[in-house]
Amino acid sequence: MTVRFFHTSDWHLGQFFYNHSRHYEHEQFLAWLLEQIKNKQPNALLIAGDIFDVINPSSQAQKQLYQFLADAHALAPHMQTLMIAGNHDSGYRIEQVEPLLEKYNAKTVGVIRWNADKSLNLDRLILPIYDAEQSIIAWCIALPFLRSAEITGFNESTANSQNAIVYLHEQLIAEAKRRKTDDQALILMSHAHMQGGETSDSERPIIIGNEEALSTTLFDDAIDYVALGHLHKPQKVQHPHIRYSGSPIPLSFSEINYKHQVVDVEIHSNSEQKTVEFSALEIPRAVKLHKIRGELTEVMQRLQTLATGDIALIDQREYVDIEYHTLIPPPPNLRQQFEDALPPNRYRLVRISRQYLNTANSTAQAQQIALEPPTPEKLFQQIWEKKGYQNDPIVTQDFLSLVNEAQKQLEDDHPN
């Protein structure tokens, strides 16, 4: 038997990037993905969590997902779409629309459920994958983001998060192995932080109960492919068949150089052997990101060498992040200078940050300052300037007023 599926994750539909909607970029990705589905006709599409960017997604973001499911079903009626909740999703919310999802041959697993006898509800977490003739060709263990409250305290094996995670994997893998035949593939889909995974600054920490990241030893050798979500960089984790697909668009400037992709997986099985083949379907980037670093003169020069040509719609304009290095406070109209240096009607300047040049004099000065306990006013000024703002006497006075009010409140609450 052969099963072919696409592995994707971390769509973050509805995300705003420095107050700019990513709707257009997601639309371009979904249109591209529909074309891949039309051409390659996979048996399944696996979406490994963080479908939405927030637990209460906008109606626009939800419509974007459901329209995609409808379009995908029209192009490949036999294809199943299997989704799990990530740490950004509300598991209960995405499960509420099951009747709608069934119309599009889609299934979502949002939360871990337990039976009345405190045993794990295995049927909702072990899903069959069918071919066009409705024969089972694979099984998928679907593990949403594991929240401590949903997995601990049900029996002696779930006393804490670490034990509960081991228990869940052991129970599910054992049952899946019992159900499958030798010529059926076994897939595990999970939204988790694995040991050895490379992170970016746009990923929310999800370590459960201060436990360490999960180990690949949780995965039995019988599992043919592990489809992971959460980390935005496409990568394998210790073994070629244990993979993060990564996010379809860059969700922060630290992800500029990521090669965003969907993983195209084929598993060929018979009673004697199995082979797993996977290839990366590289996603075209709809909107470019530029991070410009250097001293002010260098930054200005680089801004002026960027490509020219109007982009009419603001949602399609390229993003620019500037980090300039200096020893002196910036001029008051610096942002306008940056804007003027950029070619017009093509870019969105979304962030400006300042880094002090690390010189011997500045280091010695910092050490000298550090010898004295900083006052609230001094700390505020340092943070304010580090953010790239000008020294404003009115803002400083407002801050000192708040400090005085807080001090007075402390004295009233705790009189001598």
C-alpha cells in the first residue's frame, strides 16, 4: 500500500505583524497549496497545530480556513484534512464546528478527552486514513498541544505532566499498533517542543509545568513518520522521519532566511518492508522582508539601494526593520529621514531599534555607572532611549508623578 500526504503547520491565520494584517500573504499561500493539492492529489493533508494566531480568531480568519477546506474538498474529494490544536488555538473552539468539517472530509482534534472510567478516549485520537476506494491505508495518532489540566490527575500514571505525557504516548501507540495491519502506515502528528529543535523569536514557549522539551524516545520504532508543529523553521529532529514542516510565511524578522515549505510524504508499505520518501514543496514568498543593520550612514545608503517601483496595495508592500548603531542620541526627525530614504510607495517601515556601539569608552562608562544603584528615573531614561525614543521632559515628569503616587500609596498602606 502507498499513502501520500502533505505535512504543514503553524499557519497562524489572522496574525497581525506590527499592526499589519497578514491576510493577503495567507491568501497567496492557500492558493498555492490548493494548486499543489489539485496537481498531486494526496490522500491526506495534516495541519499540525497553530491554525489560528489567537484563541479567539477573527471572523475573517475563520472564513479563510473554512473557504480553503471547501475549495480543497472540491479539488480532491477523497483527500482527508486532519488538524490538531496548537498552543495558539482554542481546542474546544475548533472542535465545535465538527458538523461543518465533516462536509469537507475534515477532522479536528482539539483536546484530550477521558472516559467515565478515567481511561483515555483513544478513538478520538487515532484516526484512519483512506484511499479513494475507502480502504484504510494508514493510521494517524493526532496529539494536540498537551495542556497540563487536560492530562494530569486522572489515574496513578498521570500524577504529573511528565508521567502523563509518557502514559499518553504509550497508550496511543500500543493501541494504534494493535489496530493496524503490516501493510498500513503509522503516522503521529503532534504540536510540541522537541529536544534539539531550533527555535525563532516568534514562538511562544510551551514547556509544560517547567518540564524539559520532549524526547524523541517517546516515538516507537513502529511509527513511520512524525509530523510536528510549533517550531517555525523546517527541520528534522535527530531522525529524518521526525520533522517540523515549519510555518508557511515568516512570522518574525528572525525567520527571513527560512525556506518555508510543505513536506510531501509518501510511505510505501507491504508485509516485508516499508520505505518513506519525502520532499520539500517550497512556498513562494508573497511579501519580502528586509532587515537593515549598521551605522546611520550605512543604513541610509542601503535604504536608497532597495528596489524601486510602486506597489499599489499596502498589504502587498514589503516590510522593513531597521537596527541602527550609534554612540549619540538620534536626531528628532530620524524616522522621517528613514522614510524619505526609502523608495516611495513600495515599503512599510514597521520597526526602528537602536543599538549602542560597544567601545572601550562606553564599556568603561557602563561599568562606572553600574557601581551606583540606579534610580527609577535613570532606569526609565535608559529603557526609553534604548527603544529609540527621544528624551522628553514631559514624559519624564509623567513617569516621576507615577513613581511619587506609588511611593505615597506604599507609605499609606504600610505606615511606620
